[in-house]
Amino acid sequence: MSFLRINNIGKTFLGERKEKVIALSDLSFDCQDGEFLCIVGPTGCGKTTLLRLIAGLERPSVGDIALANTPVLGLNRETTLVFQQYSLFPWRNVIDNVCFSLEMKKIPKKTRYLKARKFIDLVGLAGFEKALPYELSGGMQQRVAIARALAHNPKLLLLDEPFGALDERTRHRLQAELLGVWQKERKTVVFVTHNIDEAIFLASRILIMRDRPGRIDYEIKVDLPRPRDRRSPGFLKVHIKIREILEQILTANNKESTL
């Protein structure tokens, strides 16, 4: 039985001129418990909208979503969504940012600090517990955001291009650290990115979206051994395959726009 099930969902918005805009249509996929799933697609294909629907921040116009056999009908507290923007409280230090959800649950201070320190250590920020966000680099702030998400103890971790604003070296380091956290905690992860290299390095399976409207068109299982070598022939082969698919999508979209 699938841990996360997306069944024929669609999402329609009203545009600025009250016209109907179909963001997602006939979109379906399953995600297994403990899987690291990446979703890749062109800018504007609805990847962020999809994550917001899974998190229960919005409702699909049609179709249904279920997590652990329970329908997602509103804000889903079994999931945590990490955005590209760090969204840290600037007046709270690292440990108090990580503790936020535990504090909202009325967990005693001593207990929540013990739990928070576990995840601060896990993301490699031991020694920075008292630092304020402005004293941290972008990569360190994103680690705090991930530690805060894990402290909430979600069944499902949703990440929306969390490393997109970082330089390549920092991004690669955080990708490796995120995999280490995933392997230790075995959370189910749905990770959205437009970076092909990132998806191949991280994912057990990659779903490729097309737009106009957004839907899943391709699935690629990544059977490469971990840790993955970005320069290996197998890695490059998958990279070329995904790039070709995305180029086909772009060509098809350009043809449609000229009709």
C-alpha cells in the first residue's frame, strides 16, 4: 500500500482577468514509505502548487490526496514543508528556531531542548545553538530550517528547491548532508527541483512534470549505488536522458504556443 497517494488531482485558479487558469490536471503518482522522491520540471509547471496541495495548504479542485490511508482535507500536520527561503524567526537563536514546533506542542523546555540539540547535531550545527540567523551563512540557515522540520517529527518531509539560492559547492555539501539525515531518520521525502544533477544525486526515483497544464509524464528509477559519483558513466547517462525529455517538453510547448 502506498504511503502517499495522489489520485487524478487538478488545480484551477482564477487569473487577473477572472479567466480560468489550469495549473495541474490529471496528475497521479504514489510514493512509498521511506522513499526519496524527486520531482523535476520546467519553471512554472506547478511543482510548488503540488507540494502545497500535499501539505494541505490548498485543496485540489478535483481528485484526492491520501497520506498513510488518511485523506488530506486541510492543513496536514503529519507533513512539514521546507521552502527555498529559510523562513527563520530573526529574533530567535538557532535552538529556539528549531524548538518552535515543540514549543507549540507545549513540550517542556528541557525536553524540547534535548530533542532540538539532536537535530542540530544531525545537520552539523553543534556549537551554533545560540547564534542568531543574521550571524549564519545561507547554507547554515537552511540547515536550521531542515533541523526545525525534522524536530516536528513529520511522517512526510516536503522540500521546495531548498538549495536553489546557494552556490554550487555549498549546495553539493548540503545535498550530501541531507542524504545522511534521510538515511538515519528514514523519513519519506518529496523533493522538488529544476536541477537535474541534484535530482539524480538524491533520488530513489524521479518524476518529470510537463506544464500547460502541469502533470506527470515520465518516471525514472535511479538504481545507481550510493554515494553517487557525478562523473560516473551511469550518472551521466541518466542526466542525458532527463535533459532529452525536458527538451522534448520544451519543444512541444513551443509548438503549442504557436498554434
